Amino acid sequence: MIGIEKSFPGVRAIKHGRLELLPGEVHALLGENGAGKSTLIKILAGAHRPDAGTIRIDGRPEEIHSPLDAQRLGIAVVYQEFNLVPALTARENIFLGREKTRGGFTSPGTERREAEALFRRINIQIDPETPCRDLTVAQQQCVEIAKALSQNARIIVLDEPSAVLTDREVEKLFAIIRDLQSHGIGIIYISHRLDEIFAIADRATVMRDGEYIDTQPVAQLTRERIIELMVGRKLDQEFPKQRAALGAERLVVRNLQRSDKVKDVSFHVHAGEVLALTGLVGAGRTETVRLIFGADQPDSGSIELDGKLLHLRGPRDAIRAGIGLLTEDRKAQGLVLGLSVRENFGLPNLPAFTSGGFVQHQRERDAFAGYVETLRIKISDHDQLAKNLSGGNQQKVVLAKWLERHCDVIIFDEPTRGIDVGAKYEIYLLINQLAAQGKAILMISSELPEVLGMADRILVMHEGRITGEITDVPAATQQDILKLAMN
């Protein structure tokens, strides 16, 4: 892909895009949110048509006008949000639109045998007749890869493939990728997890602000150099932790219990403290904070804020009490994607922007404008739909609405999942600022470097229980956390 350009109304998404992929290569495509990576890939996949530039495959110029053209050329994309029909089986999803027929009738038996062969090829055990809604995320991803292989794909794009996978599932994914490499398939690998780039990629291309920056062998790059190329400047340190003075206990949780998901959980968070809650997937972390936010009701236990016992019948009560939650799934639970960014910002703050039963939109705009500047939210205007923002900017909009609410306790559930290093750095600086203001910060994270880099204290959960506490965070290691997480 050479000299690719693409503009949308009011936005120039790609000014100069370039990407080269060799047979059997894993090529990392890196850049901050909004750098143009997704647009470049959608052009390759036929979802967008470029305004300028050329695409050559095996040296031949090709016009890709539609996804069918891309499929014909052997190009397949496994998006972060899978293109599967949940009610259909794995087999039906693999051959959807390309059903195997015999005598004018579909041939489920032929499809099943071919699906089983595809799963064997990538060394995964999945019953082809299982509905996709009953499969794990990792299994659904394997269905997507099998679908790509069934199309005889020679170029496979993996967009944030590890975002919701466990470490063990990531290792299985890497084994599949290495096998695809051995068959000459070229892989374009998009990820914000730089550790994975060094583990799996051969070369890396970096984009910034819609422009091609550089391509280098990964062996010749360092983590610091990649970050510098991505953000256009040196970051002093990846985790700019600043310890705030600790005040009195603000949030106190006692003996929280909910079925077998949360078992007798007790802890406290001081003013100015960043308390990390970590553990393996399914440990009960999100279930615990949903109880604190009133989204679920506990079977027993109590929650206190600044010495006052809370009776939370729902999130409305938690918000009124001064608790804000940045949810793990910002798209499904943190934002109304069909509304503008201004409207999303205003939702939990309507009482402040309402007069005589009517929303004062100018007051709402003025308040939001301040956060657009201080949080450096990249938007075309205040009426831009939330669904059209990059992941990092969506996260900043969610954060802005809780900052305007002046919450005393802010819960960050996987605050940097799926966002780039530059946006992560800004989120970390904001966490420092909030702690310095005396807020109580409860941070859930599966990224252990982030936990060790930003927490004042760490609680580790396993199967719904708190299995350990780490108070001397600077002296702790990832191995220390994992031992407690597997207890």
C-alpha cells in the first residue's frame, strides 16, 4: 500500500499511508488511537475506498472496491469486534454466504468435515455445531481465523486480537500465528500491547496523525523507541506515578457477598490512594465493583463512604453519593454510542445543566469545552457521535462526565484497555491529579506492569475472594501477584 489518502467529512483520516507485507511475515501496525491504522486496514479490506494511492499484491496493482474483492484477493480481517452471528453455529458462521451445496441443497455434512479440518489445522477443539454465543471469546476468535482460512486467505489482519484474552489464550493464539507463518501467510498484527509486538512480530510500521512514520525490524527497536515514534516525543517514563498524601478512609467495604461470585470481600480506600484490584479473568473483580456502584445487589455486607452507611438500590444512588464508575466495556456500558459526545457528557450531570425542566445546552457545551481542552479530547465538534471516536477519546469522554460530577470515589475498571501508550500516559497523569485532590481511586487492571506502576497498594482476588495484599508495591514483582492470583 503506497501513498494512501482518505478523508471523511471534516476529518482527514490518512494523509500518507504506507504498508508492506511479506509472505510468512508478522508485521505489526502501530500508532496511537486516531493514527489511521483502522482506516488503512478498512481500505485494504474493501470497507472504504481510498481517495488516492495504490495497492499492489504480488506486484500487480489491484482495485479493491468491496469486501468481496478483498476476499477474492485472499485478504481477511479478524476485527476486534467479531463479525459472527451469535445464534448460528461455528460451522454456519464459517461458511455463511458461501454454503457448500450438493444437488442444489446445502450440505451440512461437507461443511462439518471441512470445519473440523480447519480447527485441526489451527490445533483447537471446537464442536462445529456449537452456537457461537456459547463459545468463549478465544474460541470465537478461532472461528474467525478458521473462516479466513476457509477463504484461502493469504493475508490475515488481526485487530487487537489479545484485548480480552487470558495469558494462556494469548500463547495459543501465538502458536496459531506461527503455524500460519510457516504456511507463507502474511499477518498484519495490530496491538497496543508492546510486549506482544516483541514476542511475535518480525517488522513494525508506525503511523502518527494519519501519516506513515517508519518501518523497522522489531529486533532493532526498543520499547522506548516505539513509544517515541508513536507519540512524536519522548515520554519521561511509561508509568509517571506520583504519590499523594494519604488522608482518612473514604470508602469502606465490609463482608460483601453475592452468590459464588463475591465471597466475604472487605477492604478500604483512603483519600489520595490508588488501590489496585487485580487477579485472573473471572476472579470477581468487576462483580465486586458492580456491587459498590449499585449495579447489582449484594446478598450481605455493607458499604460506607466518609463514615456514612450507603443504601444503594441502583447506580443512581451511587452517583448521588459521589461514586463514579468507568466501566470495563465503555462502548456497551459507559457510553450511548448513538448520542453525541456532548450529550454523553451531560447524561449524569443533567441536574446541573437543567433549568425549569429544560436542558441548558450552552451551559453543557461550556462545561464540556473545558474538559475537551484539559483532557485533550480529539473531536471534530461537540455533536460528533460517540461511536465515531477512537477508543482513547471515548475513554476520556467517560472520564469527563464523572469529573464534572465531582465524584469522591472513582472506580477505573480496565482504564487503559485497547488504548495507545500516549493516551495511557495521559490517563495515568489524570489518576495522579485525582489522587492529589483527595479522591479515592479504585483501579481494576489485568495488566500487571500497570498495576505495579500506578498503585499505592494492591489487592489480589481469586475465585471471588481477596487472597492477598501487597503494601510495598515498589518491591513487588509480577510473580508475587501471580502467586496470590493462583492461590
